[in-house]
Amino acid sequence: MTITRRLAARSGLSLVACSVLVATCAQAEVADSGFFQDATATLTARNYYFSRDFRDVPATAQSKQEEWAQGFILNFKSGYTPGPVGFGVDAIGLLGIKLDSSADRAGTGLLPGAFGDEAPDDYSRAGAALKVRVSKTELKIGELQPNLPVLTFSDIRLLPPTYSGASIVSQEIAGLTLQGGQMRATSLR
């Protein structure tokens, strides 16, 4: 309060105008907390066993598919840099570890490899997306996990799929969300 009074006395601003200015700056500070302050990271562990029996199906080369694996999913989402144009990063790291599989039981889709191939002991990948925010519009370019009416990532296996491309979401008009994008490739595991 003392600083506000001194500022008002020196610049000729009223006490009310200074208070409004300080409150507005404080709100802007809260809204744009920052790249690291608003960052979140989650680590998810999944254990997945898949078994399919083909004994009742005649003339198949494979009598059953059976695999067991452990997966780890690390998601990182940064906040935005302060200012009218905010920049940020979303990143994902995926690791799958084979616990049980063999060439004669492979092909479930849980692990890379087909029937007759030995699944690798582990597999991994990582990806990131640059994000830019202006007002209530956000652009993301890179590795994405969209959840849209026309395209969604199916998170029902050991590791979720990701899509490479760009998306834009705008909520500039109250009660209206506009979404657009282009996906160029997918990674299923």
C-alpha cells in the first residue's frame, strides 16, 4: 500500500487507478504463471496380458496367441512463456518391456512382430510437440494425441498411438470451439 501511495503522489495518479493497475498486473501474472511453473509430468505403468485361443478354428497354423508385457508412459506438458504469444512443449516417452512371448505365440499386436517372429525384449519411442498460444487460440505441431470427433487415439493397448502433424483449437468466441488440423503419420505402438 505504501508503494501505491508513493506512485500516486509522484505521478499524479489517483489511489484507485493505482490499485486497479496493481490488481490487473497481479491477474496477468497469475494467468501467465510460466513455462516451468505450470508444467506437469505423469508416469503411468501398465501391465498387459493378452491370450487368444484358436484350437476351435480349423486349419490354422497357429493354435494360440499369448503375450505379456509391461509398459511405461511418461507425459510432460509445459506451461506457456509469459507474454501475448506464449510458447510451450508437450512431450511423451513410451517404453514397452516383454515379460513373456515366443515366436509360436506371437502376433497379438501387443508387442512388435508377427507370428513366427520373436518379439524384441523391449521397444521405445519418444516424441514432442511445440505449442503456441495467442489469446484463446492454441497451435500444436509435432507428436499429437488428438481426441476429436473424427480422429481419436485409442488408449486400449500397452502403449497409446500418436499422430504426427499439426492441430489448431480456437475458443475466441464464447460457447464456440473451432478445431482443425492435419495428421501425416501414425505410430501404433
